[in-house]
Amino acid sequence: MQRNTKLKPEYFYQLCSFLGESFGNKTLNELCAQLCSFFDLDISTEGLNQRFNTEAVEFMRRIFQSLWLNQISGSHSIVDRHLFNRIRILDSSSFDLPSDYIGYEGPNGTGVKVQLEYELYEGVFRHLQIQNGKGSDINYAKTIEDDIQPGDLCLRDLGYFSQENLSAIAEKGGFFVSRIRNNTNLYQQNNDGKWEKINLDRIMETLQPGEVTELSQVRVGAKSKKQLCVRIIAAKLTEEQKEKRKEHLGQKKKRRKSTLSAQRNISMNIFATNIPQELVKKEEMYSLYSLRWQIEILFKTWKSLFKIQEVKKMKKERFECHLYGTFIQLLLCSSVAFQCRRMLYHQYQMEASEYKSIDIVKESLTVSQAVISKGHSLAEVLKRIYKSIFINERKSHKQQKKTVFDILHIAYKQSVFSAA
């Protein structure tokens, strides 16, 4: 704050984050009304509009950066680590913008892509970067290679597949499970020691629906500076699984996402991994890879609960304040929800729902300003959040689907009789 003003920095911060729910859809009139209602602050729409400038964007960015660093340094694992040092899930989420902002070029005009690497054991945002909508997934994966440590497991979708990236993970002592692109050539040595190209289609024809096969010591690619040898796990889908995949691909197509490689492999799952057989059996590989969906749950909260993609036409600086304010909100909500889930497991061996827990935290922290103003402390608000998650947010087991705890072989109770 460079001069004495009615709009204090803490008011502006709250307006852009927890106070400004659906900030991206609100008019300046509505934002001014919120400031008047909560802080008895009278400000004109033009006066508020002028506050959205490059300094305000930097202010919000620094707050987010500070919170992001704190959640990494103060994190604790939900359970004792099993098999892997860390489970790192990398993916991106994108959305279109209504205005032509410089630096935010997207596939459909103007857009934003957010790269996120989520660490499953500690529930932290390991890496997060805002890009323009055309940012390369493969290139971003290269920028975070130096952070990989021995024993880390890296899970990524097909958009990040790169022989060079997988080789870099292996060289640093890390593990990976990755789907492979449809046009990737795979080779295996014959009895004479010569490398022969593998015909996966022919192999799949010999399998029954639901059957899994494995090929060991398979070389990826014909020519490469770094030779990469992996285990190839191939599974033939059942008719029910094929129908679900077709439905999922249809939804992606509606969102204008490429599905060409997946459509060619509609009847099979093919994974490449460097995890030794004694650590993970071939029958367990699909379940292990399905942990990647935990980041999809996070992205679902971003768009369903926080409405990060719902942005009306506004100037660039105001949009960026909205973007960082929303990231502050979802980072705090995700961190609080994870710590509640961690404590509930240690106290009651309970597996709580990720999505529902974040929803409860969001609703609670949104109204926390009013609760604290009545004399209650933040600690009391957090206790109420913990109790609400305990009562209402046990993880459901739909259609016998495996949960994260099931996949990681973590013992837990499906019912709790004690009162929180």
C-alpha cells in the first residue's frame, strides 16, 4: 500500500479470493456492493476498476506464491509411504476466455492452460504454472525433471508421452507408468539377438476379454540417443469397459479434445513401465495407473465448485486478479481438506471423499469472515469443518470400484461408530 486508502490490502485480497465467490462473473457494481456490505467501504465502480492494475496482479501472485511454498514445506503424508517415495501426478486443465488477452493464445482463440503436478501422499501442489492455452505438455514436463528423486513414481496421461521424458525419469532413479502413443514402435530381441518389431494387434487377437499379458525388455522406438527398455503391459477390455471408453471419448470430442490415438486403441489398455515385476504385478498395473484420476478430481473441483473457467468480459488485470484469487482459495481449501482427511485416517482409520471434503471446506471458509466477526476463532471454524467431514464425507464404494486406499493396500474401516 503506497498511500492511505479506504480499500486496504486485506480487503482487496478477500474480495479477489474468498469474499469474491464467482468473482469472474460479477459486475463492478456487485463487487462494490460486497465491499460496502462486508467492510462498510464506499467506493465507485471506476475507483475499483482502477485498483485492478499490474501492481494488484503482482500483489495477488506473491500471496499465492507464499502460500504455495508454505504448503510444500509444512506437508505431512496421509499414510506411511509404501513402495514409492512420492506419487507424482502431472496433468493440465484449460479453458477458453471471452477477451483477446495478449499472452493467452488458445486453440479456440484466447485461452488458459494450467499445469499441475500433485503429490498424492502429502496432498500438495508440487508444481503449478499458468500458460497460454496452446502451451506444450511435453515441454513443460522437461522443466520439472530436476525435482525427480530416486523412488518417485510419475503418473502422466498420453499428452505427456515422450521417450526422452521417460528416460530422464529412469536416469534419476524414478519410476513411471505411462500409456504409449499409437504410432510408437516397440521392439523385442529374438533368439538371434536381433531387434524385431512387435505387432501388438496380433498379440491382442490371442487374448480373451479381461486378460492381461506382459512383454519384458521391450525397446521403445527404433532410433534414439538414449535407449529405453521397459515392461509392456497389455490388457484386452471387456465389452462393458469398451462402452465406457466410447462414452468417455465422446465427451472429450464434444470438448474439442483429440481422441485419435485412444480411438485406435479402443479395445485395449497398453502401458509402459520401468517398475520391477517384484514390486508391482502386471494385474495391478491398471489400478496403479488409475491413481492418476485423483488429479482429475481436483480439476473437477476447480470448475464445478470454484467456477474458475466462468469469466465474463473484463480487462486483463482484473482477470488475472480473479485467477490468482481463485488459486489462493482452491489451494487453501485443498490443503485444509487434505489435513482433515489425514487426521481422520490416523484417528479413525477412515477414508474420506476428496471432492466432498473440499466442498465442505469451501463453503465453511467462504462464510468464515462472518463467523469470526461474531467472536469465534479460526480454530473453531476448522474444528467444525473437521467434524462435518467426519459425519458426512466417508468415501463411497460405487460398483465395487477401488479407492486410493484399496490400490495402495492401506487398511481402513468402512464404518465408524465413535463420535467426533
